[in-house]
Amino acid sequence: MKNLPTKADILSFIEDNPTKTNKRDIARAFGIKGAARIDLKRMLKELQDEGHLDKRRKTYREDGALPPVSVCRVTGVDADGDLFLEPVEPGDTPPRVLFIAKDGDPALAEGDRVLCRLTKVSGEDHAYEARLIRRIGTGPAKILGIYRKGAEGGRVTPIDKGDDKEWRVPPGAVSGALDGELVEAEQTGPKSRMGLPQARIVARLGDPAGPRAVSLIAIHQHGIPDEFPDDVIAEAENAKPVKLGKREDLRELPLITIDPSDARDHDDACYAHADDDPKNKGGHVVWVAIADVAHYVRPGSKLDREARKRGNSTYFPDRVVPMLPEALSGDLCSLHEGVERACVAVRMVLDANGNKLSHRFTRGLMKSPAALNYEEVQAGQDGDPNDKVAPLMESVIAPLFAAYDVLRLARHRRQPLELDLPERKIAMDEAGKVISVAFRERLDAHKLIEEFMVLANVCAAEELKARNTPLLYRVHEEPSPEKLDALREIVQASGLTLAKGQVLQTRHLNQLLAQAEGTDQAELINISALRSMTQAYYGPQNFGHFGLALKDYAHFTSPIRRYADLIVHRALISAHNWGDDGLVDDDLKQTGEHISMTERRSMVAERDTTDRYLAAFLADRVGTEMEGRVSGIAKFGLFVRLDGSGADGLIPIGTLGREYFAYDRDAQTLRGEKSGVVIGLGARVLVRLAEATPITGGLVLELLELDGKPLPQTGGQGRRGPTQGRKAGKYKAKSAKLKKKLKRKRG
């Protein structure tokens, strides 16, 4: 027939008219009538069979193309600040969809579902542009768990502690996951009161018993970005070393780095010498130099957006998720030994009593003569220097410790909070298996660096405050009255005292800690004091730092791993007119809230990972008796911190003897209804390890002795109290019937 179009004509029309794709629209466009419609139907069927078209109900579209109105999921913001979507409808390689916002559109978050009108584009790094019709809802629930294959699809068992609810995965939503594989899934459809909720697998994470799975679980569970976009990596790799230019030449100063032996980056260096000013007899000059990250991470750049998004680096026993790509964090921004590096430095003058007399900031170029670790520096100070430290003892190491000695005097007068909470160190072999768990030794070399960094941070806050330059302070507000009252109750129950009727200061808490030192209550009081503290955060308003007993404090010394420090560096650049890479952030409050959130996220992820590694370490010790101390009381049981490993395990309340235990929230105790036995924080216990689950990090313990004595056996029905006669049998039968019903339904 003459007026019958070619296949190319049909495909071109469908591409140009995505809203007119049914057979009637196509026929009308080409003037096809009568019997010719049979030929058109044949051609459309051939295009479909050839893979050029995809038939959806009564419409046709290019194979793999999206309908003009689609439901999409928000995937997040890229390094340029553009928001991207992906179709909810499953596909092997979902196209990239750029969201074009208009005035009045609601703010969208990752995971939100939206109904959009799509327009196909060419010549861009995305296939479609989307305009919002309406937001359908917030992001679906995310589940991290183990996939178990079934006859039809399978199930996902969550790895979160205390979450024993399974999720059903239909056959079309498995995404190729293998039985026993660690997966990330998301809820599909509304939750039902009956039966299992439904989910689809969105990512396969591999063997849950793999050597690097533990930290990978935490990364996915807490949504920590762990892969840098290609354009961010390219920007970092294009960076060049800094020349001296207008910078102050600090290359002759022996600024050394002192870090952990396994440190990959070095963002701070220090040097000290006796002050030669005759007016400051016994005084010291201390230099602290910090990597000039602001030179490389410019405001508004792809690197800057990615660094802000991450907020900080996250540290796991087997890996680091850095804030900056390796080209910067491990190279150009790291103060490596023997190479020239850009820095921002502060020169501080102290008197013989550790009081700061003055300070001066500068933007410089340095060259560190040595990269040392804490242990070898301490060994040198103790009289056993190695070959690397020995030549530096008289000129560098000894003056550092001399300056530290006077800073200790100032610290003693200031009385910052002196909590004794040792840090755990998890040692692993090459395969990723935990071989030992120990507490890190606190050396004077550690304290020396800490005091120098605190002083430099104070100088940064004071400098910017004096120059009326906006900045992010590190804020730690005093404890709330409610938390202090709870602390006082614990203190009184322990036979100790805490000052009342006056404004609480850190010296009062230190007096309390000193009372408890060396007693059975020491750990309890330290933990309770810590729990009474508010959480530190970043903000543009200065409310002081309670824990450090400082009026002005800002983070300046770690810009490689903390975005807050980068903000302070930029503020210093602006305040001193050092260049065009200064502070331009016009919403420091929002930035502070965001990076405070990322900091808490990292802390929780790091803690969860430690719990899982400890559970893996203890898994082959199930059945072993261990000693510990009660570290927490809850309605459902009590937590015990085990000696040696410092791991926390749960004793379920239902396993505590054969009587009802009443929970007193205010006193933080459990009291036996018949025996009168009181279990409180800090009590010494002997327990048996009943269960260790590495995938969740959970430890379940069985109480054997409380303060050296077994719990009295008083009879009764345990936690829920006595239930007598027929009633008990009735409830038991009803429970069994319900379990059978659920089992049939789930099967």
C-alpha cells in the first residue's frame, strides 16, 4: 500500500510523540484506514519481535524507554548538586533521570517516590528530564539481611539486633541473590498485620562471613557513602603540589608528625623550643602546623560537595572510609616526611606556668624531617630511642615534652573532665579474622599531641572570634538538670557524693571520679558520668565546651578527616586575606547540623562494627564462664561489660532466677519481688556466654553469680509473675494454636 510508513518512520514518530503511542494514534498520524490497519498491526508486531518496540497494554514505545508519566525513586544528589531519579519499574540498566525543580516543589530526599512527567533528551549524561506531578510518599523501609532461597522467591532475615521479623521476597524481586548471601532490600507495598511484609532485593553484598563483610554491613546499614564519583576522583588527581609563592617559608622548622603506627595520613605536625625572650623566662614557643586542605578543596567544587556530604572520615578496624580521595588524603594533603607540603600553622607562646601569652597564624610551606609513631617517641623519652628517634631527642623530642610539662600545669588548673574510659584495639590477621582484643595504652606521647591540638583549636576559635569572622564552634553544653539528678542517685547509691546546690563544673565531677578511683564503683561512676553528658555538636553560636572547661573552642587540626575543620581553615583564610579560597558558606547553621549528624552516624557505625567483631572473636568461646560488671539496666534485662574484651552482653530478664524482677527506672535497678535481691549498675557478676552472633553483634549471657553469690531460687514463674491453674494451661494452648496458624501461613 502506498501510504504505509516504513519501520523507521514509525519509530521516529513514537520517539517524537511519547504521549501518542497506541495503534489508533499511529494510524491517524500516517492516514492509515481500513484494511491497511492490518498491515500496520503486522509491522508493529515485527518491530516488537525485533526488539525495537515494547508493548504495554494498548500502547507501544521504544524498547527500554520509559512512559511519559512514570513513578520514580529519588536516588540522591550528585557532586554538582543536581538531583537524580530512577524508575521504580524494574529494569536491568535503569536510565538516569535528571529532576528539574520548579518554584513551589517540595524538598525531596533520597528514597522518596514521585510521579513525574518525563522528557527524553540526547547529548547529555542523562537520558530523561523529569518534572514533578506529585510526591507519592517517603522512601520505603530499608532492610539489611541474609537472603534464604525458597520455593517461590525467598525470605530476608534482618541482621539488626532484636529484629526477628522476616521479609518475603517474591520470585521477580530476587535480583539474582544466592542463598545465604548478604543483601540490601527495601519494602514494597504497605505492611500487613497478617503474614510477612514484602520486599525486593536492591543490592547483593556477598558472603556475610567474608573478611571485610563486617564493616561493609555497617557502611550499608548506616548509609555511609563509600565510593567517590569519577569526577571527584578526577578533580583530586588533577591537583598539583603547592609552590612557596606568598606563603611563609617554614621548611627549616623541624615540624615532626606523631601518629599511630598504622596511620595512612598525617594532617598535623608540631615543634617546640624554649622561648629566648628574656621577659619570658622558662617559657616555650610551640608550633602546630596543619595540612592546608582548603587550598585543594575549593568552596563549591565537586570535591567540596562530596566532602560536605560525607562530613567526616569513618574508621573501622579493617578499613577507612575517607572524607577525601586518596590522591589528597594520602598524598598531597598529608604531611609526609621529606616532602614540601602546604600548611596553615599557628605559633603559640607559653609562659613557665603553661599560660598562653600570644599566638600568630600563618599560611606556609613546610617540610617535615620525620614521621614518627607514639610508641617510638615514648620509648625515646623513656631513655630507649631507636635509630630514627635518637638524632632528634635533644633538638626536637625533649623540647616537645618540656612544653607539654608546662601545659599540664595549665590543664590541672583548668580541670577538664578526666574520664577513665580506655579505648579498645582490635587486631586482625590478613584474612580479616580477629586475633586479639586489648585496651590501648595511654602514653604521655598521646597526651602531648592532644594538649597541643587542644591549644591550637582554642587559638583558632579566639582568633576568629576577635576578628568577628563567622565559624563553626565545637559546642559541648553542660548536662541537663534531669541527667544530673539521675547521676546523683547513682552516686548516692554507691556511697559517694557529688556537689549539689551550686553551678556544676568539671572539677566537681573530677572530685567524684577521684573518690571512685581504685574502688569497685570506678567503672560505674565513669560510665554514669559519661552518660550524663550532652552530645557535642557543631554550630555557629558559641556556647562553650563544658567537657574541656573552655569558653572558646573550634576544630582546626584535622581538615583531612573533618569538614568542620575545613570550614575553620576557610574562615582563617578570609580573616587574614590569604587568598580567594576562603569561607563562602552562607548557612553555617545548616552545615553544622549536617556534619553533626554525619559524625553521629559514623560513631554508631564504628560502634556496631566493633560489637560484631567482638561477637566473632567470642563465638568459639560459647559456654565459657566470664567475669564482668553490670553496665546497664533495662526493663527487658541487664547489660554486662565483660572483663578483658570490654564487650557488652545482654542477660534477658526472663532468665533471672524464678521470680518477678521489678524495674526501677530512676534508681536503675532490678529488684526481686520475693527475694528482695537488688541488681544495680556496677555490680560484679559471673556469667556464662550462652550465645554469640557475629552477624548482629549480639551476645547473650547467663547469670551465674551476683557479687560472688548465686541468685536465690524462690520459685514462681519468672519475669511475668505467677499464672495459676487452668488459666495458665488455657494461655499456653492458645499460644501454641497461634504459633501453628502463623507457621502454616508463613510456609
